Amino acid sequence: GDNAVTISHNIIGIGQNQYGIYVVNNSDSVFIDGNEIIGSSGTGIYIEASYSEIKNNVICDTNVGVEIDNSSTVNILSNTIANNDMGINIVDQLSSVQIKYNIVSNNTTGISDTNQTATIDWNDVYGNTTDYNGCSAGTNDISKDPEFVGNGDYHLTEDSQCINQITDTGYPSYDKDGNTRPYPEGGNADMGAYEYTEIVDNTSFSGGTDVTDYQLFSIPFYPFNGDANAVLGDELGEYSTQWRISTYDSLTQSYIEYGDAGFPYLEPGLGFWLISRTNATISAEGTPTPKGSFVIELKPGYNMIGCPFDVSVNWDDIKAANPGLISSDPDNPGVVPDVLYGYDGQYIMYNKMEPWKAYWVKNMDTVSCFLVIPYPTE
């Protein structure tokens, strides 16, 4: 309707007595989808509306994750709500509330519904001081450690019992990252904001000992363990004697080698120099880079960047996604020259970014800028 509100795909930080998302006196519909709300206190989502749908959100470290008051129909679906004082609080409602497919974990109170009229089912309600207040577990609710990745990452690890739990229908057709539910197709959906989407991929790597045998290397997804030796050691052998890897620090304009302070984990968007004495097939496991726009910070000067996706991205599409930033017009030069350099024994200009490859780009400004890499459309 004319008064419908859609709030999606934001990262929201909240402080004391603040609201991440606050919608009141709305007589039509509210759709809250794919947000990440992090607070030191305050309320993540507060709704008073005729119809609201709250799905695929991650809400953590607040006083109250989701609070519903004076509303008619509310669907709270496939969210991850963790480490709050109160996870879900149904204060008042006039018609119906569905609380389904969520992970509600490690809150002081998990789900509170003193009206006892909400439909609660297919949730993982675990590790809360009080799991249910004024209500009870649904027939298909579980209470198992969701086994998040950790350190603020609420993706599921491969041993999570939230994976493949939902044989019901009615869950969202996609997750917070844009992955199809269920994944893989034909299976059962997972609880929480994220589907578990393991990817196993590999690339051929040509060995050599000459300086021209160095290759620009990147990884196009998030490895389960991003330590360079964990990703590459099994295939390439002993570090230093059989292979070496380094990256470029634009701030110090110097290289950092694996084992040195400041060497990063391997993850999408980063570029590295890699050399191996022998040919090898490099294989790794992890989770896909979310489909959507991937943003890379470019510090002043030269930057090594990697293709963040497991598919190629045309440089023209990258230019189109960064109007004013990249330009070949001498009268209106951009901050980033219209040049993408790769390396194959010598530096070469490329017209696309390829998975597992890295490239050089230059930021000619004196401050950082941000390069948007769009996920290719069909």
C-alpha cells in the first residue's frame, strides 16, 4: 500500500536508549529484511504496525532484540537474535504473531509472550537464562548450540544442528547473504539468518623458481580457516622452502610476508604475490562471498586487490558501478585510473577480474576511497 515501509540491508549501530529500527503508527505494512543491528544497549527493532514481516536480520548485543506492541499481524522469520538482554518481546498484539525459523541464543530472556497467542515453532532457542517467558516451545523447536563461526560472525559452522532442520514451508526463499533457501536446492532449510553454504573450489597453480614465476593470487570466498598455511600448506608443502606469499601494504609502501606482523588472513578482495617450486592444484573450503556489491578500500597509492567472487567481473561493469571514481576522460579524470593491471611474467592490462587472480589499481588521491565490485547479473 501507499504507507508500506521497507528497511533492508543496513548495518546499524545503536547506543543507550536508542532504537535501531523504530516504526510506529503505521496502518499498512512494514518489511524489515537482511539488516545487521548491533548495540551496546537500546532496542534493535520496535514495531507498531498493521502488518509487519521481520526476516533474515542479525540482532545482537542490545537490551531488546525485537519488540512488538499494538500490532495486528507479525511474522518474525529466520532471524539470528543473540546476546541481548531480551531476544523477542511480544508486548501486545491484536491478531496473530508467528515466530518461526529463528535462532534465539544466549540472551537473558529468549522469547517473551505473556499473551500466549504467538505461534512459535521451528526455532533454535538455546543458552538463554530463561528460554521462554509466558509461552512455551513449539513442537519442532530445538535447544542446541548453533555453533556460530564466532568473533561477531553469526554464520553457521558445519557441525551446527541448525543446518537442514526445517522440513516446514513458509520460510523466506533467500537468506541474509542472498543465497537461495534451502541450500542446496531440494534439501531442508536452516534456522537463523544464514543458510550454511559450503563451497569447495580449486585452481591450478604453475610452479617455478624464477622471479617471473611469482603470480598475483587471491581467494574468491571466505575459507573456514583463512591462515595462509592452512589454505595452501597441504598442496604446496613446507612454507619458505617450497612456497612463499606476501602482500603489499599501501600505507608503508612495503611488502609483508606470511609470518610477519600485520600479514592478513586470506579473504575475498585481498591480493597477494605467491610463488611455489612445484605445480599444484590449490583446493580450499569455505563460505561463498555474498552475492551483491563487494566494497574494497583503496588506500592512497597502489593497491593489490583480488576478485571477490567465484565468477568473473568485467572491468566495464566495475566502472559503471563507480561513476566519477574511475574515468579515462583526461578533462575529468577520476581518482582511480582506468587501468586494471595483472601479471603473467610481465605486467598486462586486463578487461576483467578473474576468480583466484589479483590485480593492481592506483588511488591517486591523498585519502582512501572505496571501490564497488558488483556481482555479475545473469
